[in-house]
Amino acid sequence: MVTATGVQPGLTVRGLGRYELPAADWLCACGHHERARGRSAVIELTTRARVQQCPHTTPTTGRAAA
């Protein structure tokens, strides 16, 4: 496991120029990291990534989840 300090959670997309290979990095607030390369993979990741909302943890049950 890699620990990064000073890196803010969020979605970073680069390589959107005409002759560049698109790439995206998503660092979730829980520490989960995903990288996508290529147009379709970047599109898929950007539609699935949620900034400031962690989809990797399950909400608590009961009243607190509501």
C-alpha cells in the first residue's frame, strides 16, 4: 500500500489535446485510487467517480443513514 501525503482527493483528467492519450486519476476520500487510460476508459471513470462522496463504504443502517 502506498501512502501519499499532500495529495487532495479528487478527479484529475489530462491529455485532452488533439494528439494526446487521455488519462484520469481518481483519488477517493477513503484512499481508493483508480487510473484510466484511453478515451473510453476515461469517460467511464469520469461518469462513475464521485468527488466528496465515497462509494466504497457502506452507509450505516437505521436512522443515521436516513
